[in-house]
Amino acid sequence: MSEPVESKNKPKTIEDAKTEAALPALGLKGMLRWAWTQLTSMRTALFLLLLLAVAAVPGSLFPQRPANPAVVTQYIKDHPDYGKILDALQLYDVYSSAWFSAIYLLLFISLIGCVTPRAVAHYKAMRSQPPRTPKRLSRLPEYGTLVVPADAGIPASRAITDAAALLRKRGYRVEVRDTDGERPSLGAERGFLKEVGNLVFHTSLIGVLVSVAIGGLFGYSGQRILVEGDTFVNTLVGYDQFSPGTNFQSGWLQPYSIQLDKFDVKFDRESPAHFGQPIDFTAQVTTKENPGAPAEKQVLKVNDPVTLGGTSIYLTGNGYAPVVTVRDGKGNVALQGPVVAKLQGDNYYSSVVIKVPDAKPEQLGFAGFFLPTAFVTEQGVSFSGDPELINPQLSLNSYYGDLGLDKGTPQNVFELDVKNLTQLNGRDLPAKGITLVPGKTYTLPDGKGSITFDGIKKYVGVDIHHNPGQVSALFFALLAVAGLVVSLYLNRRRVWVRTGTHDDGRTMVEYGLLARGEDHRLAGESAAIRELLQREWQLAPDASDSSDTVASTTTKDQ
């Protein structure tokens, strides 16, 4: 049975329409297109850039395994409650973690997807003609009129040609329209470099990201301590500490060498407030690009690195290295050479640790301090009164036993683990501590051997960095700054001029200006164009009571 006619023709209410309405399904293709649109938006790119900066913060809060694995291991032991949780979250490997890499890649894709369509659109805009002349120029933010007297002999066609020539001189791209018509006009546009600068800025960010990625993948860094006379060869075993990039191969190391010939430190001897402080460091070095290359004398200074084999070698530290000879209980030389003293206080007060695993029948260890200029207080406490080698003194405690080096467990060379050692010398023991000056020998108790203070050398600490993306990163960073400056200080502007002939023979001129975005200098540009046109047609300056040569201009709120 059919429904009544009244029921079929009854109009539907809004509620009925909402009930029957159904949103079309996007489908897989639609969802992918929507996701790509969101990812490649400028808002998403800025958010990812901020997120990348925030994600890098844990790298400075927690020790990083590539830089110092031993510190990470100790940190986990010291914090058993949450140390392993942080390790599971990859907070000890921030810059190579999955989540940091994901943010990095998403930012990279977002920038490419954002820049590419904008570059294509801008290219098309540069090749297209300026927009058509609006019918009512008076609606534009900057608008003005000029009247050329009939006796000036300047028809509308010539006026529009003159205006086009003046605008071209000011850098506008001009198109003249309807030259032979009753109301010829022109459209002019300039400021395309603003968008070019914007595109250069974002493209340079991509270049910086790529350069940083190249440096992280194929670069490396390392540290080495060089005592005067020592030579460092750029091989893996030559480093005291080495941090390779993710994809770096040790076979890529170029076998250059650098030898520390002499190291000089200049101390302040004039300022009472800073007396004795170091003011200049100079390392005389001999370098070779490869084993067969000729030797070259160079100078290594702070903030003035030496470049070899694509790496930069920086001077980062220095100190004294006492030269000692240790004989074991059998009278054999168990250790001979300089021992690096680690700076601990003022005036080059330094700690010294000497490990002698080859001593027989018992391994020997020494711990103490080195004073370049030794003084003793009334309480019997030794201290360094000057950083120069005026009265050098080596004070040590001695130990024997198992140093723990045979187990293969890594140890800090500047620390002596005395847990499995028996002390021989010390202030509280009958034998007292060991105090040596250059040239003196001390015989250890119980026939354990002897130690001789032979002399003193200086040492330097160097940081070695190889970053194949460093130069390109600097180039793109400078290019990004240049693009940003261009995009900030240039403006996209459009100018339209229309002319016509009045019944009494006067040539009527009107012009309007429009900026893309905010442009606080648009009024000044309007005034400059007006002045050029007045000068070209020899018109009198604006006057409120002028009737035969009328000139007016208006500025509208944008």
C-alpha cells in the first residue's frame, strides 16, 4: 500500500536531514593523502623542529654510551632503580635511538614535502604575467590620482608607457595592456626574491640536516695525550678514546702522524689579581700527511687547530709528566718513562697514579701528587706555590699486590683500586710516604724494589675530530641566514596604473598599490612612485587648492 501524497511531499526538518546525512568514506587513498597533507604542512615542520630540539635534551642530562661506555655502566650500577629503565628507553644512546631518528626523518620528509610544491608554485608565478588591473583601484590600500594638463601634450598611451618605464627602473616586472584603447593600463609586480629567500631558507635547513646526518654517520672523534717527544699515528690503537660514527669503518683512517716536539706555557707575571695564571699555550709539532710525505713543522694553539687528513686537531689540555724508573724486587726495570699527572688544583697541583703490572714477584702501584713548586705549611701540608718548575716534588704512597689488570676489566688510568693491594708507604705507616725530587731514588720497604724520579716533561691533550659534513653544514647555515634576511626585508608588491583622456583634453592617471602580507613601507613606496611620475611629467607638487594640476593620494586601512 503506497504512502499518502501528503507524507511524500512533506518537507524534511533539519534533524531529519542530519539523521540521513552520511559522511563519505575516505578510504585508504584518501587517508594517505590526508596524512601526507598534514605531514608536509609548515605547522608540522615547525612542530617537528621544536620536538627535535626537545628530544636532544636527554643527551646532555644522561651519560652517552658512544662517548664513554664505562660511565654509562657505572651510572646504571649507581641507580639500579631506574637505570635499566632509562637504558630500555635508549636514553644512553639518544642520538642513535629509534625515536630520535624517527623525529629526524619525519622532519626531513616534512621539509621536503613542504618546500617542493611551494617551489613549483613560485616558479609558475614568476613565469606568469601580473594580475589583471582591478576595475576599482580606489579600493586598494594605497591609491592616488594625477592629472596631466592638456597643454603638456602627453596622451593616455604615452602616459602609460612612461609609467611602465619608470616602474621597470624600480625593479618591477611590467605588463602594459590596451595601449591603443581608451583606458590603457598596466600591471607591475616585484618582490619575488622574498619567496625565493623563504624557499632558500627551508631548503638550507634540509641541507643542514643532511650535513649533520653525514657527519654522524661517517665522522669520528677521539682524544689522545701526547708527552713531549711522543708521536701519534692516526690508527685505531693510537687513540686513548675513540668515538666512531654509526657507519664509520676504521679502514678509512688516513695514516697521518703528529709528534709533539715542545710545549710552552706563558704565565701571567704582571697582574697581582691573576698572577701565575696561564695566558698562552704553544705546542711545536712535526706532522706528516702519510708515512712517505715530508715532515712539516707546525704550531698548535688553543682555538687554532692543525688540519691533517681531513681531521682537525685541537689543543684542549696540558700538564706535567714526571719521568720515573721503577725496579722490582729482583732489580729489573719494570717501568720507565713519563707518567701523566692529572691537574687537580691551583698552580698545576696534580695527582699521579703509577701502575707497574710487570713487577716481580709482586705487582706495584703508586698514588700521590706532583707539585711544580713545592711548599710546606706549618701543619706539614704540602702545596704548590707556583705553576713553574721552580721546586718540583713528587709525593707518593706505594702498594703491592694484584692490580686487577690481568682480568681484562677496563680501569681508569688516573685511579688506583687499592681493594686487593697492601700498602707499603704512607703518612700513617712506619716507612712514611715517598718524597722525591728530580734525580733521587727511593728504595721500597721489604725489598719490593725502588722508584727513581728522573725528570719532568710536559704533555698536551688533543681532541681529534673528523666531520665530513662540517663544511657543507656551515655553508647551508650561512645560506639559511641569507635566505631568512632576504625573506624578512623584501616585500612582495603589486602596482596598477590606469590612464584616460578627459573631455577637456586632460590626461587622468590613477594608480594603486597592494602588498602580499603586511608591508609597513607600502605607503613610502606609493609616495616614491608618485614623486617619480610628477617629475617625469613635470607636474607641480601637491597643493590642496590646485585646480588645473590636480594630484591626490589616499591610504586605506588594510
